[in-house]
Amino acid sequence: MAKMMRNCICLLGLLAGLAGSGMGPQKSDRTPMAAPSHNLSPIRSETRNLHREHGEGCEWPGNIDRDACVWIDFEYPVIIFASSESAKTKINHAIQQLVLEDFGGGTIFKSWEALTQDFTNGEKDFHAGGYAFSNAPWWFERRVKVEYQSANVLSLSRKQEGYTGGAHGWGRVDYANFRPSTGAPIRLRDILKPGFEKPLNSIGEVRFRALENLDPKASLRENSFSFPNDQFQLNDNFFIDAKGLTFVYNSYEISCGACGAPSVFLPYSDLRTLLRPDANIP
């Protein structure tokens, strides 16, 4: 009985503490974001959600009639703690650019309101034009998330899909890597030795051909892969994790849209001779 009383007192004390701190049960769009980590990371983040819709059939977050509802939905992390204010500011700025980029890429909107207004205007203009696909639903999802974090690496993905005009919907995924301690981006030239391009492509081609069951001498073009001069080439859309680097090609980048999004994983054992002494990954 005495043990039960002590447990009850502790529980009441905890509930009182939560109530006093304003952290009692409540709905929020701020949820802690967890991600696979290799070493203790100096980064902590929370998830933000943005949503807007108009038209009939909009029952968010329940079942949506995509044929009647025009909607846009975003999810992304906000860094709430980093080893320095400078690092936090730089990474949050980079995340905002990922969030507020034009759907076609290139332009960065100044605000969520400006982006959603452009989206709505695009839908109105498209349907007013009387295109063949004018009865298609109009929607867009964008998800920025932490794929991997450690003391040395923060890898983010931005996955997006939707329908914004044309014969069918579309989707793609992009990656960005940062130093948690400084907020600086991590590019291939920051972790690989000068002149890495040719040997890296050679290593990548071996992995790619094995993945696609292609003979080492087989023409890539004749097997429905499109590379400049029929020569294999890795892109710069990659993420870093505890096991190695993964390069991802989006639909239509090197093959047909129905062929999916091929990826090439290069373990650190493949990159031993190419990594810079100060690469400091993963």
C-alpha cells in the first residue's frame, strides 16, 4: 500500500508539473521529430504542418474527395536546438527554401501565403483553359524530413507528389546534407578527394549494372537508360547515412516514368580510397 501511495503521489506531481508548464494534453502541429542516428547529434527538431484547401469534398484530415477538393499539404522540421545559433539559423533557412520553392523548381516564394496563392491561381487558370484533363483533381503534398543525423551529418529528404496539370500526376525526391555543428552544406567535393568524379562513376556503374542485372559491356541506351554519350554518370542527389552514400535518380531522369526512381548505394568500403582525410562522416 505504501508503494502504491508513493506511485500515486509521483504521478500527481508529474501531472501538476505538466499543467504548470502549459504542456498538458493538447493538439499541436509541433511534434518532436525522431530520426535514425549514429552518434549523438547536436540537432533537435520539431515537425510543423501547413495545410490549405478549398472546394467541396474537403474533409481534412479524414477522407478527401480528390476529384472535388483542391488542396495542398506540407510537413517539415524546424531546428529548435543546435550547437550554435548560427548553425540553427543556416539550417532553418535551407529548410525554408526547400519548403517555399516553386513547384517547378527555381523560384523561392517569400511566404507560405504567396506559394498557396500561386497554387490556387494555377488551378483556376488551368481549369478555365478547358484542357482535356480539366476534370482531374488538383493537389500537392510536400514532406521534408530528417533521414539521418549524427554528430557529423544531418541528411534531409524532400518528397513531393501531386497533380498540377498535364496527363498524369508527378512526384520526386531531393536530398540535402549539412554539418550539424556549422550548418554548412555537405557536397561531394567536401568529402571526396579532388578528381573523384571518374573513379566514383566507375564504382557507381559496377553497383548500378549489378542492381539492374546488366552485363558490364551492355549498352545502357539499348537497355532503356538515358545517359550523356551512353556513359554512366552519378548525379548529385544523394544522402549520407551510417552505411554509405545513396544516389537517387528521379522519374524520367535516366529512364521512363513508369520505370520508377532507380537508386545506387555505395558503402563506405567502396569509397575508402576516395574519401578525404577530413571527410568526417558519418
